[in-house]
Amino acid sequence: MARLATLLTMLLCVLASCVTLPTRSPVYAARILPSGVSVRELAIPNKGTEARSGDRIALHYELFLGDGTLVDSSRNRGVPIEFVLGSGTLGAGFEEGLVGLKVHGRREIVVPPEEAFGEEGVPPRIPPRAILRMVAELVSIEPRER
């Protein structure tokens, strides 16, 4: 009987060591850029090219007001936006926050009003002086010739 108990204990220990607990994604601290834009990594690929000004990029994004209201989403349309980073397509604060992002990387970018849509906003969806939060995922990079 003692032998059976020892075997069962050993079996349970072996089985317990095979169980993997779910891992949590790391939580990264936000960093504040000189313009006041806040950038926080949500997912960082191990390798890949970083987006730089002048690169043509494809990007999925979700744009939120400070209260969490969804304003716009390329995911809802099912098509990423494509543009040349640094061209002013998204506005200075958003584009500044995308520099350095790698393909399949995800980043949260919080943009103060003066780096987004300013005093006017974009009525009716974006009120005046709105702080905006973008969650962006880089889909592809076509590097400019250097």
C-alpha cells in the first residue's frame, strides 16, 4: 500500500510539472516624448525593421477620446491605412509616436490636443481640445531608400 501511495505521489508530481500556467504579457512603462506625446509598448516583436520617417507603412489603429469613446478604427473597416510616415497624414503627434515601431508591434499613443486636432477638434466626433489615445499595430513597412 505504501508503495502504491509513493507511485501515485510521484505521478502527480510529474503531471504537475507538465502543467504550464498561462503567461501574462509584460506591462511596459509609458515614456513621454519631448512634445508631450505619451508612448507605451503593448507588444514588442523580437526582431524586425523599425519604422522611420520617410518609410511607407501600413497600420491598423483604433482611435479613442479620453473618456474611452471609440472615434475611428481601421480594424472595423478591415483595411489598414497606408501612408508615408512623417508626411503629416495622421498629424504630428500620432506620427511621432509611431517612429521606432516594428512590424507586428503594438503601441498605445496618447496625444495632447496641441499635437492632435488643437483648439478646434473635428466636430462632431472629436471635441475641441481633446486628448486622444491611439492603439496602433504596424502591419508592414516599405523602407525609403537611404
